[in-house]
Amino acid sequence: MQTAVAHNQALPIGQKLQDYEIREVLSYGGFSFVYIAQDADKNEVAIKEYLPVSLALRAEGAKVRVKSEDSSNSFRHGMKCFFEEGRALANIDHKNIVRVTNFFRANDTVYMVMQYERGQSLQEHILNRSRPLSESFVRRVFSELLNGLREVHTQKLLHLDIKPSNIYIRMDGTPVLLDFGSARQTLTDIVSTLPPSYTPGFAAPEQYFDRKNLGPWSDIYGIGASMYACLVRGAAISADVRVKKEAYVPAKKIGKGIYSANLLTIIDACMELDPLARPQSVYALQKALLEDFSSQEAQKPNLPNLLDKLVTILNKPL
């Protein structure tokens, strides 16, 4: 995939797109480029450009051209779905979901403008530490993230590519879910010739074998796999491999003594191969995460109170 992307050129720095100016290439993949740009008021935004390497090229200049007549219908269909993705996300105004502020057509393709978030991906948080992330961090981040995912599912939209690199931790510690590129495949009943987009280790088995069974439980698998990554500092074994030969090491085994038995059970439940064995809704998963977290917090010693008692004891006359 990376080799194919190398044949496409990003828009040059300084390129104008309506009222935006490209300042930096943020990322690229099989379906799109993402840029950092400035709007007319000099605010930084992220702009996502629809450019599937299997269908279209930009060898020079700004315009995109379809590779062949056979690719044209698929390219146009994908472009329509990209617009639908932007329209659906524009209806979601939630602090834990990337905010879409504009989408438009130019250079024979389409662009989505999003609020630019400062911080670090969860993947960077994981890789920058030599130990598993703390249980309190995992519970807090994913409980908050699920608030946003509930809103996504309310809009009849699935993410389908939840993974640590698509979970961003802002400077204030709050999480935001990014990159709904795979979601556009659920917005239409038309069968696309574009290959399905998912990440091995984080994609549910139905994304490989039976996409008619996709549902909220599919995103819940991605949530579980992302929590598992916080524990093992890497991806779990791919679901398509697990189906043929179960080689998944349960969280309750590998994480014993690191996370509570409750959290490990939740992670394993989210990663069940059978969709019906997983939590069936974000609400059910969130409730399980929050209930045990609240009881754990209540059992912690109150440090300020302990310090007050210590000061009182020390100040007592002998």
C-alpha cells in the first residue's frame, strides 16, 4: 500500500484551496491525504483529501485524474460516499468526535475540513511508555470516548476503524475519535469495488467475513482491541487468523496483577469472536467501565483527609 501511495503527490505547501492554504502534509494512506492548513482567519484546520490510490492519480499539479474508464464509476461512487461521510459527521457536534466544519469539491476530487486538534495519539502514549498504561487512565479515556461513539451510533453511523492511532488525546487529557474513512462504507447499500478498509488486530471478524453482520458490536470489538493494546503495548492477533486457529491470549491471563479482574473481563468480552457474545451497545460497555471505576475510586484512601489527620496528630502536645 505504501508503494502505491508513493506514486501520488501531495498538494504542495502554499497551495490554495478556496479560503484555505496548505501548510503541511499531516498523513497519507490508501484512500486520502490529510493536510494542516490555515483558514482566512489564520486558524489551523485539518483538511482531508479524497484520493484512493487504487483508482486515481496526481502525478503533477493539483488536479486528480482517474486511472482508467473502469475506475471512473468506483471513483465517483467513493467520492459520493466521502461527501456523505462529511455530511453525517457535520451533524455531530460532540467534544469526543472530530468536528467537521466544511466540505467542498475542487481539483476534480473532494475535501473535508476538520477542526485541528493538538495533542498526541493514544498509539504514541502507548509506545512512549515502557509499561502498560494505568487502569485509571484506560477507564477514564475509554469511558469518555464512548460518550462520542454513542452519538455516532445514534446517527446510524459506524466507525469500523477504531484503533490507538485514531484516538487522539488532547493537551487537556480528553480523547477525540478521528478518521471516519471506513465509516462511509456503511452509508450506502451500493456495493463498492473499493477494497474494505480495516486494521488487522483491531477489526472485528465480521469485517473480514460477513459485513452484513456489522453493527455497534463491531466498533465495540475495536474498543476492546484498543484497550488490549494499552495493556500489551501492541496489537492483538488478527481476527481472521483467530477464526481459523484461536491463538488469542486473553487479557485476564496476560494482565493478571496489572489490571483488575473486572477490567480484564470487560476487554475479553469486547473481543469475543461471536458478535452476540460482546456487549451489544456502547451504553452497556460504558456502564460496565464506569460502575467498577466508581467503586474503585470510592475505595481509595482520601489523601487530603489522611494528611489533615497526620497534621493534627503532629500538632498535639506531648
